[in-house]
Amino acid sequence: MTAPRMSERRTSIIAAFLVALGPVSMALYTPAMPELVHAFTSTESAIKLTLSVYFAGFALSQLVSGTMSDVLGRRKTTLIFMVIYLAGSLMAAFAPSVDVLLAGRLIQGIGASVGMTVARAIVRDQFTGTEAARIMNMVGMMLAIGPAVSPTLGGFALGLFGWQSIFFLMVGFALIACGAVYGFMAETTVPDRAKGHIGPILRGYRELATSSRFVSATLVMAGAVGALYGQATMLPFVLIGKVGLTPTQFGVGMLMQSGFFFAGTICVRVLMRSTAPARLVFPGLCFIGIASILIAGTSHLMVPSFLSVMGPVGIYAFGIAFVMPYMMTAAMEPFPHIAGSASAAMGFIQMGAGFIAGLVAAVIGLPLFAFGTIIPVMGLMALLAYAWYRAVCLRDGQLATEPAE
């Protein structure tokens, strides 16, 4: 492998900022969802749809942004999509109707999609193995800070200046992202316009789709991280509508989820000094399994309270921190020649799982019931996918080559 174009620290910071942009755009917005029902004289289902279309744009556009980053380069592609994100943020901020807000959120999702794909690709371009897992852990630590602060910031902005101010904050994030990419991000791949032809694109995605290792590892991530995106459409209506929190209290309360996730990344950082990242996945899935059982039980058998909802959510987030570093690198490691497309496919499946979860929740129409049913199912999917991944690795004799396995 050639020498890295950027240091591990710079790669970590830039990757974390790009990855965080999507979740921050979601978390910052969620405290305003119940108020938007009244602001636009609309319904809960219509406002939930603004989050669903964001997910749809985010998930589908990753397939485009990932391939574009292989064709045009990571840096140029990121700048193009950040401009799109900026346009969507301005459209949402000045939206006169729900229809325009829906369009703005869709365009925001399209623009933010580049963060996930390029962040993982620039890590894979330069680093592999334990070093890559260490960077992804650092990305996780930084990623926890943005979504942790965002609901709180969104709740305060909503209370002080109204819902438009939340989207103006996103405009600021877009401008910062453009400046950071233009000034500090080096190009980490050699652009290849031949990869933009339909034949190579289809061959690349066929290679990924027929790789049991890639699909199983990606489904682990879809069940784990996808649950966070899915429950974002449910928690505002559970905690504000059922538990009775104000939007500001909801924003502060969401610190519990991000706090547990951040604590998990710290534990993983310490444990990786003496333990291979692969060995941390199973304990993380145990936390996810326990949290899934608690979510199902408390949602269906108890009157909801803040702790009965957010306690299991925190445990689930703690487990994700153990699962994410290794499973992300394990899925992408065999595909350095199509790192952008591999990252895009992983993000598409991961975000697609969250989108489907939110869509099913909207169809069910009962936030607490949906939360107590859908999230445990996603936890079970992560567990079953990891069992498949282990079976694939044992079949191929790959576990013997992994450190400390």
C-alpha cells in the first residue's frame, strides 16, 4: 500500500466531520417535528415523511456519490454534494409549505450522502486492519459528540428563534464543510473515468452483492446502526407525545443515547490496546441483544417513562460502539479497487434499513408499539447476520489470519 496522503489524525477528523453531517442533520431537526405539525397545519404522518424522504435521498444517493468518488475523486465529489446540501438547507429554511419542506429535506439527504461514502473510502484508500479500525473508533468518538449536542442545540434554537433557525444552523454546517474539504482534505485516490461507465459499475456492484462476507458484515451494521436512524422517527413522538417531555427536555434527554455511545467508544479505544477489534464484536452484540429484549418488554408491558425508554436505547448505543469499528473495515477490506462503491453499498443498506424502519413505523401509526417491535427486530437481524459472517469466515479460513482470533 502506498504511503497515506493524510495523517491518521487528519483523516480521522475529516472523516468524522463528514460522517457526522448526516446524523447531525437528523438529530438537530427531531425536536422540531411535533411543532412543525402545528406550524404547517399538517399531520404527524406528513411531518414524519419529511424525515423519511431525507433517509430515502440519503440512502439512494450514496450509490451515486460512492461511484462518483471513484470516477471524479473523493475531494471534488465531496464539494459537489456539499453544495447540494447547502441548497437543500436553504430551501427547507424558507419553506412556505410542507411540500417545499419535503423537497428541501430530500435534497439535503442527497447532499449529505457523500459524507458516509467518502469518509469510509478515504480510510480504506490509506489504511487497513487494526489501524483502520482505530481510525473508525476515533470517528465514532467524534461522531458521538455531534448527535449528542445536536438535539440539545436544536431544542434551544427552536425555543428561542423558531423552527427556521434549525435549518440556518445546517446552512452554517454546509459552509464549514466546504471550507474544510477545500482547505484541508487531500485527494486519496486516482480518479478513473472508466469506472463511470455502466459496465464497470454493474460489475462492481455484482462483485459486492455476491460476496457473502460483504453482505453479512453489512447486514450486521444495518441492524445495529440502522436502528438508531429508524428510532429517530419514533422517539420524538414517544418521549414528547407519550412521556410528556418538552422539545428542549427531549433534546437534553437524547444526550443519554449519545453519552452511552461515547462511553462505548472510549472503552473500545482502551480495549484495542490489548485486544483485536474482531474480539470486541460479540460483546457488543450481547449488549444489543439485551437492549432489544428490554425495549420489547418495557414498550409492550409498562407505562412509558424516560428511563424505561432511554435506558435500553443507551445500552443499544453502547453495544454499537463495540461493533462498528471492526465490521465496517471487515466489509470493505477486500475491495480496495472499488472502495467508493463498497462504501456506497454499505451505506445504502445501512440507511435503507433505517428508512424502512421509519416507513413501517409511520404505517403502524402507534409510536410506542412501533418502537417496541421494530427496534428489537433490527437487533435480532444484527445477531443473525453476525452468525452468518462468522460461518463465512470459518468456511474461507479467514479467521485464522485475523489478529488474536
